[in-house]
Amino acid sequence: MRVHVLVVAAGKGLRAGGDLPKQYQDLAGQSVLRRTLTRFHQHPEVDAVTAVIADGAAELFTQCAAGLDKVTAAVPGGAERQVSVRLGLEAIARHAPDIVLIHDGARPLVSNATIAKVIAAAARDRAALAALPVADTLKRETEAQTTLETVPRAGLWRAQTPQGFDFATILDLHQRFAERDDMTDDASLCEAAGIPVTLVEDRADNIKITRPDDFVMAERLLETNMETRVGSGFDVHAFEEGSSVTLCGVDIPHTAKLKGHSDADVGMHALTDAIYGALADGDIGHHFPPSDNQWRGASSDVFLKHAMDRLAQRGGRLILADVTLMCEAPKVGPHRDAMRQQLAEIMGVSVDRVAVKATTTEKLGFTGRGEGIAAQATATISLPAAS
């Protein structure tokens, strides 16, 4: 079963304020839309994700989708949501999905559990939507904005997204009802055609960002739903004939150089493995096998950037990188600040999140005998908790 997600992000989002549409505004370090795309990109049951965007937003979207392999090229939308969805469905028809999920780009906190339940219900029943049972007392107003009556809430639900459908069915309905302008969501088309839509109970934190206050609430929810992880890394390289070593991205004159398949930057290798470790995502050898000659002599910033990209793809951020270099020589102290600055620049973080220290082994072991350099590193990251 092939599952494709259509993210609707063609709106102007004016009620949220700001200089950009709400889906491109920052939410705790990432744009709202990137967070939404990432949720589906990471889900194991999702095969592909396509966004419908407004004209002129291609560059903004490209930034949002960077590094997300499941995300396809964006589709230009229309003036109304229903038109945008139809254009998106017609565009992804070539991928021949079995199930399509249609989701608002401004709902960046949808849970893995809700996604899985909607997929299962749509596969079983042809149509399903995430929804919340109404818990508040409902009042109908008069023209004077006074209460007219209490509306019974029994059996009432708030429709949310994602909404999931058999792909052929929902594409046919959007094309059949293309001239109707009274369909407020995709499930409405099924209701108009007499097709039952299964209700899937959602979580209350799957909020839609509409107004400025919603950003504050979403940031608080993100903080609540994040977990802190710590990873460690260790690396060793021996000396060989040469005149300089590269440590944490800084070239230092020396009586030898470090031997390795790449540039043998022992500090950067240890830090890269620490980030992979915090992600439980293998190590450098897994992602960049030494048997592959394309990495011979490679600059280690390639590896570190890759680890940071993997972290970003998971919706995480670096809290602290801590590197300890172990050697008798060369002296690290005079180069410490340059190393911190270089690592911070490569990882795209402020320098106060990077620590570089040095120590000797009191003439003990291979580093004490001046045969090479060792490094250990710790990476502390913040990552969305599994949900």
C-alpha cells in the first residue's frame, strides 16, 4: 500500500501577522511548514509528501524542504483551498498512491499516532478524518451577540487534519464537485456523495496556527514534547610524516600529520559520531564507508554537516557540543577559540554551544609517547519525543 501526503500550504495566513505567510514563519527555530513536512517525512508508513503552495513561494518552500528526501516538488495552488487540493491530487496521480492524506500546512504538531490511525482507517473504510469530540458548552447567538440558546454537544466533533482517503475516490469527488463552493473540508465531498467518513479521535495538541497567540501555544507544546538525548564519540588517528594537523577544522603547524582515509580530523570525527549516537543513527563508517574511494581525503566538515542535517530532519536541535583533544603536542590552547568558531559555523549554531578542551595523558599510552592524537566528544541534543 502506497501512502502519499498532500500538505495544503497555499494560503496567505494574514491573521497570524508577520512579514511572511504563517506557514513560513519561525516556530522555535524552524518554519511552521518545515515542521509539518518533517512530521510526515519521518513517519514509516508515508512514502511521499507533496505540498501545494502559492505562486511566488517556491524559494521559501525549497528552504523548508531541504534535506527531506520524501518531499517531492511543490505544486502551485489556486485561490481557494478546494481548488488547491484538486490541483495537488491531479499532480500526484502519476505516483499512483493507494491512500492519500490531506493535511493543513499550519498544523505542525500532528502526532505519529494520529497519522497511523488515519492511514489505517482510510485503508479499511475509504475515508477517515482526525477529529476531537466537542467538550465545551455551545451557544447560538442573536444578531445582538447575546445568547439565543444552548446547542446540545452530544455527537458533535471538531474536524481536524489529516483526513485520509482512497486516492481514486477523493480525486474523482474533487473533480466531480469542482464547481461547488460550499465544501469546507475534504470529508464534505464524501458526505455529499453519500460515502461514510470514519472519525478518528485526535489529540488536543494538533492545533492549527491561525493567530499570533497560536505561535506562543505551539512553542509551549513543542517544549513539552521534546526530549533531551546525549551521545558520545571517540576517535584515534596515528601520526605519519607531514608538517601540519587538522583539528576541529583548524590547520595547525606540526612536525607530523595525522594518518586517515579522510583528512583525519580526529576532533570533528568524534563530534560527528557523538551526534549520530544521540540520534541512534549509526556512525561515520556507516554513512561514509572507508571502502568508498570518494571519501578519500575528504574534508571532515562534510561528515559533520551530514550529522547536523540528520538532526534537522528529525526536528531536533543541538544544545551543546563538547570536544576533548588528547595529545602531548601540538598545543591546542592557542587555537581553541578558532576551533570553537569553526565548529559553530559548520553546525550553524552559536559559538556558546561549542566547547573545545585539551588534555595530556601524562606521558602514558600512545598519545603520551607522541604516536598520535585521540579525541572524545559529547553531543547533547533536543529531539521531538516519539508520539
